[in-house]
Amino acid sequence: MPVGDLSRRRNEFEVEMIRGVSADPIKELERRKKIGAARKGQIVSDKTRKKLSAALKGKTVSDETRKKMSESHKGKIVSEEIRSKISDTMKGKILSEETRRKISEAHKGKIVSEETRRKISVARKKTKKISKSR
């Protein structure tokens, strides 16, 4: 699904949600956008963060909402900068035995192409060279 189409569907959905609140949903939508723009980039205090955290703790998201969230993120292109940040935060993390077992079970029986095997081999050789040079 093209990103523009998803954006249009979100706006339509938001307008439908606002219809129950306001007589003029387009005007209400514009008002909400202005409020959102005014708050953009503002730093929230630690006290407010703790209040928000406490308010959201224990709340579960419905399966329908989880599916919508998943759909909204599909096809999203993540920049190289963000990918490297995510990679950096994950490096050096020690996984529990249970997590390692689950990952192992998920990968068992998976057929990997020759190209993928070659890529994995090259990547592992690079990490071995780095660890030997230290």
C-alpha cells in the first residue's frame, strides 16, 4: 500500500472520529493540527514523564489496535542513521538462555539460500578479523 494512500486513510479515519465530537470535523482537525504543531519539540519534564508512565502502565492494546499499528509501520523506510543507532543500542547485549533458545527454535528448519550463506560468511569473517586485531 502506498504511503500517500495510508496517510489519506488515516485522515479520513480521524475525520470520522471527530464527527462525533464536533459539528465541523475539518475545522476541528485543523485546530488539533495547530495544537500538535505548537507542542512539537517541547521537552517534557521528568515529573510529567513519570506521570505519563504511571498512567500508561498496565494498559493493554487490543489485537485490532496492534494490527492497525503494524499496518501503519509496514513499508516504512528507515534511514541508515536510524538503523545504525538501533544497531549500536543492541550491540553487546547479553541474551538470556531462554531468549537464545527461542531464537534457535524459530530458525530451525529454515532453508537459507546460497547467497545468504555467503553474506553471513563474509560478515562473520569481518567480525573475527576485528576481534583478532584487538
